[in-house]
Amino acid sequence: MVNNALDKLHQQLARLSEQAQQFDNAKWFDKNRYIQAQPSLFDRTVFATKSLLLCDYVDEIKAQVKHLPPMEKRHAYSFAVQRIATQIEAIIKVLKSTPVWAKENKASFSKKNKVYRKAVQKIMQSSHELYQELSQNHEFERRLQEMIEIRREKLDKASNAEAQKINQEILALHARLGRCRKAISETEAKIQQVEKQQNR
């Protein structure tokens, strides 16, 4: 699910790059003295790039998507994805800023903006779901281990009849613990798969 969302975002960025190239080729800003006097098209809080060409900013986004932090670093990953979403919206606003461009592409850009946002949200949602799943499974594992330990302590003081019942409970809990650990391994494998996709 996360891989599909990342693939979709790469495809959307390829299209955005084409649109930015067309925009740069049209040289909309050449006659705008105010913009020509600026070192950058965007605020430095939005982009690190300093350029009057939109393509340079799209390249910055592509580099960030390629080097997203590992999903294990949840806050850094979430911040990076939110930043990418903000940057994409900023570029689309500039693309829509010229009267001719806005008239020709108004409906198209409105739709594309939603597609970009949806792709980014899908990545965030998927990563949160994976971490939530992993956290829940780890908590379940901890609780099962505690329940096994409590029964083992009871076993020392139990009569023969009670001991048989407690042993059956311990065996059942171990079976559940095995399934839980399998689920943890599967979730961790999904996370590793996502990281491999990001590092390509």
C-alpha cells in the first residue's frame, strides 16, 4: 500500500516537472522586475533552493522523496512528508499565478492538486497504520508474557489438579504469543520493504 502511494507520488512529480519546464520555457517572470530582483521564488522556510526556475524546486522535492527518513523515525518521517505536501502546493500556486495559465489549466490544476495531496496523505496514513499495528502487537506481546509469568508463579503453589489446568493455560498463551510474534515479524518486514522502496 505504501509502495503504491510512493510510486504514484513519483509519477505525479514527473508530470509536475513537465509542467514546471513548460512554465519556465514560457518565461513568465522575465518582465516582472519585482520577481527578477528576488533571490528566490519561495520563502526559505518552504524551500532551501534559491532560483527563479520552477524546475529547480521540483528537483528539490524529488530529492526529498528519494531520501525520506526511515519510517522508524516517526516524527522526522511525518515532518518530511508534510513538508513535501506544502512544497507541492506552493509550486502549483505559482503555476496557476499567470492569467493565461490559470485560464487554460484551472480545472486541471484543481484536480491535480487533490491528486498530489491524496498521494502524500496515503503515504502518511499507511506509515501511521504500520506503526500503530507494530505498537499494538508489541503491547499484546508484553501482556501475554505477563500473563504467562503470573501463571508460572501460581504453578509453584498449585495442587496437582490446579497445576494441570494452569499448564494448559500456559500452553494456550504460548500459542497466542507465537502468533503475536509472527505478526510482529510480518509488520517489521513490511516496514523494511517500504524503506527499500524509499532508498531506491
